[in-house]
Amino acid sequence: MPDGKISRVSFKGGWSVINGIYAPVGPRGYSGKDAKSLGPLYGYKFDQSYSFGEMLVRDQAGRIIPFAEFAALAVNAPDPSGTYSFRINDKDVALWDNAGAIRVCISMR
């Protein structure tokens, strides 16, 4: 990420952890009845702390945090420069049945 301050973090789109069975969701992942029906598949989550389908971010310190937390912290970060990685909360072996995409836009000032 270039030097400067982050003024806004936004997203567009959606993805599904099991295409054709679960509707696409945004970066907060599944909730309600879909989350409950995915419950028995918990072993396929990349990180058990977060919802299936939630967007996870590896920040410049190497921590895994949910996208919503990243978006809030990034705007207030005194120095947001660094490398970030974004992924769906689904283990690599389970990515074959995913579909969709979420585009993240980070506005700098």
C-alpha cells in the first residue's frame, strides 16, 4: 500500500462458500439460518473465530482480523503502509466449490 492516509475502505460484490447451495454474501459472511446449517462444516473454516464466508485480512503486522475491523482501524491508522492479504474464511482445500468475488477499494488522501 502506498504512503498516505486511508480516507475510506469500501467493497462491492459477494461470494459463496458452496456455490448453488448458499447465496452470495458480503464480507461479514453468513449469519442466521445459513450460518446454522453450515455449522457442522466448521472444520473447513480457515479461522474458527469468524463466520463462514467472512472476509479475513492479514494486516501489516501479520495478524488475521475480519474485514469490518480492518476497515475501521485502517481509516484511523497513523501509518497504514504495508502489505495486506484478503481471503474468504474457508480452508484452501474447500475453495473449489466457492464462487463470486468481493472487490475492495481503499481510498488514499
